Amino acid sequence: MSDLTKLTLKGAVDGLKAKAFTSAEITQAFLTNIAASNPTLNAYVEVTADKALEMAKASDARLAAGQGGALEGAPLGIKDLFCTDGVQTTAGSNMLRGFVPPYESTVTANLWRDGAVMLGKLNMDEFAMGSSNETSAFGPVKNPWKSKASNAELTPGGSSGGSASAVAADLCLAATASDTGGSIRQPAAFTGTVGIKPTYGRASRFGMVAFASSLDQAGPITKTVEDAALLLKSMCSFDPKDSTSLDVETPDWTASVGQSVKGLRIGVPREYVVDGMPAEIQALWDQGVEWLKAAGCEIVDISLPHTKYALPTYYIVAPAEASSNLARYDGMRFGHRAAEAKSLTDLYETSRAEGFGKEVQRRLTIGAYVLSSAGFYDAYYVRALKVRRRIAEDFDKVWGQVDAILTPSTPSAAFALGDKQIDPVTMYLNDVFTVTANLAGLPGLSVPAGVDSGGLPLGLQVIGKALDEATVFRVGKALEDAAGFAAKPETWW
């Protein structure tokens, strides 16, 4: 039955509907894989085996009756940022260890409505703050890929490292993830998987543990572009419980996958050529341009002049919002409470010191600093919001010239665990190609498109207009077809 775990999401859904196998069979196959692999990869923080088999049995009954939703019987992994009724949700933090929500996030409720099966909760950087999955209170996730040049254990990226590792290692058909500055697209690029951050407001944030509310957005990590279109459709919906949710129709994006890209104008932003970018990344980007030309696209040189300010803007806005959002975890209202505090002040300070890891503490300190007085608020936060507006306007200006934009997904392939932890700024540079889409609220898709000299996967990113995921999927599928990426990690775990 282990071969069932190698199916794509679309292949599994079709096979279940054709009664080629049962949901119980494919669910058990994944649970067997998880039991064998997770002690090494650490992708799951909690495996819900009994619940999964119970959900699979219910799906099989619906399928036998000729019923069932778009994802009926398909086993998925859920990033531990999404609240799941009756199942521990920690956001990778000691602050929330032991928290069992009495309600369901809208995204996961949509998946259960469509018949999906939950295999468990996936590891992640603490409160989604990280680019390597090394800030998790449950320990780092390991990338199933290894370089031919080294036996070093590699990061799967972050913060959705558990989601990316699980999909790449066949520990689920697909997984939910979230993206605040690149936390879907960077892990997808590092693991040879597909990841999309939709337009801000497409997916409800209700029941997602908040990091930076104006940037956070849910999306899937999958094996193929078609799978991403299929899963994203189920995840997205209008939700009155989220004030930023867009009251727009959710299209059937699978209909866009495979449509011709002939005549589309693809922008190549000159500002994305950054100092020190590896030659392999530039070569892959050039190759992507040639692939799209061959598919009939017109390539347009464009300028996004405020790109150089994107990272500093992000690392003011995101920590500021985080310091506000995470203020509620104080030992009194929510979260971990210190056992031996001697005063109310001591309770607040000790609870937060014990509950939050070093990276979260660092970002909360930055956020509190930039909001700490009227002078700092104006000098840092308000100025960052003005620059954010300029970054969005850069995109607005080029949409008259192009239909989508092509860039690299990351400035490098996956790096070794521990490599960049000593230098937070070096770690933050991993988001250099991805944060602009978050700041502007645009959809961004990472597609595996090649490997580096060590055989590690590299990704190309497609950025689209707001609410135009359809074009993003069309271009992504054209790249996927041209690249013919079929590499898989060799099993070492």
C-alpha cells in the first residue's frame, strides 16, 4: 500500500472516486509512513491516527453511496497554526503548549466540509517567525533532501517547514501552510514542492494563530500546480468572521491549469538581480524566461524601484503587528503561566520569558520599540507604511504592461541546519524575493524548476495581479511542464 502515498492529490481524489482503493487504505499507508519517518524528519508535532481513520471510514461510506466532496477521503497534513477543534494547536510555541481549541479555523472547516482527512498537525517556526523551522519549541524539521556534496542535514525552510517536508517525503498528499513574508514559497522551493500564497483576503484568517495580521495568508503546499489549484479552492471562502475577508467568488482554478499562455506578457524586474546572487539562481531565472518565450509569452523588462526597501519595511511592519497581536499571551489572559511568580509584574515577565523563544522575543522587542512612543511610531512604523504603499504602487504601475511577473523564489538552495542561526539578518535575507507580494497583498506561486550543482531543488516564482490567481496558475503550469521536474529525495531517513 505504500505506493498510494506517492500519488498526487488529484490522482488520489480520482482514484478514491473510481473506488480503486479506499480512504482507509490510503490513510493507513500514510500513517505507516509517518510512524517510520517522523522520528527522524520531525515534520509532525502531533499525529491524529485514530481521528484520521475515523474520518476515512466516514469518507468511505459517503463514497460508497456515490456522494462526497471535492477532497473526499484525501489525507492531508495541517500546519499547527490552524486551530482544530479538540486537537492541540501550539503554533510551535511553549506559550501555547497544551492549548486545545474548542472551535475550528475556517480554512480547516472548509477542508472537512469537502471530505478531507486530517493526519495530524505539522511542525513550524514558533508563531511563524523564522525561515528555517529552527525556532520551533518542538525542535527543527529536517529536509528530506540532502546535497550530493555533503551529508549535512538541511532546513526545509520556514515557517511552514513541517508542511513542506511532509509533502516532499510522502507523509501526506498535501498540506495547509501560511505565508507572512514567504513562509509558503520559500519552503516549497527548498523541498521541490509547489506552494502558493493567494491574494490577501482570499482565505479566512479566522482560527489562524496571528503573527502579522495585515500580511498573514493561508495557502497550500502540494506536489503539483494542479494539486495547488485544487486544494486552494477548498481553502478559500468569504468569511464574515474575518473583517479582511474578501466577499468575492472563489473560482475553479483547476480549469485554468493547462490553458495556453500564448500572448501573455511576463515581466522580469531588474531590481531582483541582487548582489551575491548565485550563478545557478540567475541561470535558472534565465531558463525560465526562455521556457515562457517558447510557450508564446512576451517577455517585458520592468522596474519595481522600491524593491530594495521591501525587507526593511517588512521587518518593521511585521514585528510591530506581532508585538500587538502577541501582547495577549501574558500569563493572565492567554498562554503559558509561570508557576512561581512573586508579583503581577513578575508573572507577566516570567510567563513571557518562559513561553516565547529567542527569535519571537527578538521580534517582539523590535516591534515594541518601533511602537514605543509617538516619535518612534512616526519615525519607523508610519514611515514603513508609506514605503509599503510605494511598493504596492510599483506593482500597480506595471500591471498595465504585464500580466504576471517571473522571479526566483529564493536566493539559494536549502542550507544546513544551524548555518544561519547566529546571524538573524542573514536569515532574514531568505525573504528577499518573496516579501514584496505580501506587502502588496498579491498572489505568489513557487514552482520547482531545477536543481543546483549538489542536486538540491530550486524554484521559480510567479507573482500575479490581485485576485488573478488564474493567470498565476496558467504560467505556473507552463513552467512546470517545461521544467519537467521529476527529482525526488533519496530515502535516508
